[in-house]
Amino acid sequence: MKDCKQRIIAPSILAADWSRVAEESNRAKETGGDWLHLDVMDGHFVDNISFGPTYVEAVRKSTDQYLDVHLMITRPDHFFPRFAKAGADNITVHVESDHDVAETLAGIREAGCHCGLALSPDTDFDDMRPFLDQIDLLLVMTVRPGYGGQAFMESETMPKVQEALAERERLGLSYHIEVDGGIDTKTVKIAAANGANVMVAGTSLFAAPDMAAAISEMRE
Ligand code: DX5
Ligand code: ZN
């Protein structure tokens, strides 16, 4: 896994044209994307349904990029093995989901993937503290999970990014700090200034008139 100080841009396939998954995955890479972010939604943990392991497998076949799978599902403990098998490189689960978080994180690593833990805007950072030394990535959701194209929630989420950075330094850890939702060439600067290094962006990249220009602007 790359150094947690490096800026990583992760286009979210949620905002792509799903009927052209191979072209869209390659477009994300050719225009400078580092990772590909895949938002899995079960219609229960969030009020939307996206795709499952079979679609992740299709993306895996179409690109060699690092697949950053974000499970917005109620039972990540039950389903993560299928995403590992489908070719995920990182699997992020939600601290709010109904599972034994430590057990799930250990299981993801045993399956050969990096593991991430996410919290939604309404969840207190304290819920993450018991797991900070067991993760490769900490995802601070900057919108309420479920849909792309929402507005960046600065006041509710940037203090958590700051706290994640402070704790990483205090404890001598090296997890990535990722933000996801409403990230564009403006809000990326706010997120970076607070300590985030992995920037997930769907709408602002796949809908951009010039995806390469948008990605390089996100790196500044
Ligand atoms: C929310 C999803 C979105 C998606 C990117 O559940 O996780 O955040 O990845 O959304 P936008 O279009 O806001 O970049
Ligand atoms: Zn996501």
C-alpha cells in the first residue's frame, strides 16, 4: 500500500456509465486516477442498491488498478469473502454495521486484502478508537452514504479528519485517511488541509468535461 502521506485520487465508479465498465475503468486510469473506488450498497444499510461481487469481478477483469471496495452493507462480516474473491485490493466496512468489527477487519486481512473502517457523518469518532491499530485505511464519509452527487458536509466531518490525523501521529500508526462524497477541485483542498490523503470522487470526475484536468487539479 502507498505511503499515507501521498495524495491518492480514487474515482468512484458509482458515477460512471455502468454499461461501459471496461472503458470507464480504463478512462479513470488513463486520466490519472490512482485507485478505483467501488461503492457497494445493499438497500438496507443505505436506502439504495448498487452492485455485488459479480460486478466487482467484471471491473477486476477490465483493469489492473487498485480496487478500493466500500461496503455500505449491514452484514460485511458475512459478505466480505466474496469481494476478496472477486478481486478487491482494499475492503472498507462501516463501524455502524451489525458485526464484530475487529473480527471482520482481521478476516479481511487474512483473506489477503487491506482493510478499512468507515464512519458516517452522524457517527462519533469515539466509535473508531478501539480499531485504529487494526486498519490500513480510515474513511471519513463527507456525505450521508447512499448516493453520489451530494454536497460536501464540512463542519460535521472535518473535525473527524483532524482527529484521525492526530491519533495516527500520537499512536505512531500509518493508516490512510480517505474522504468520500462531494469531493471536487475545491473541497479536496479543505479535506487535504485537515489531513486526508485519499480523495474519492465520482460526480466531479466522471461528469467532468475534462477528467484528466480535474484529476491533475485535485493533485495540486
Ligand atoms: C456515497 C458514495 C459516494 C460516491 C461519490 O454513498 O460513497 O460518496 O462514492 O460520490 P460523489 O458523486 O459525491 O463524488
Ligand atoms: Zn464510497
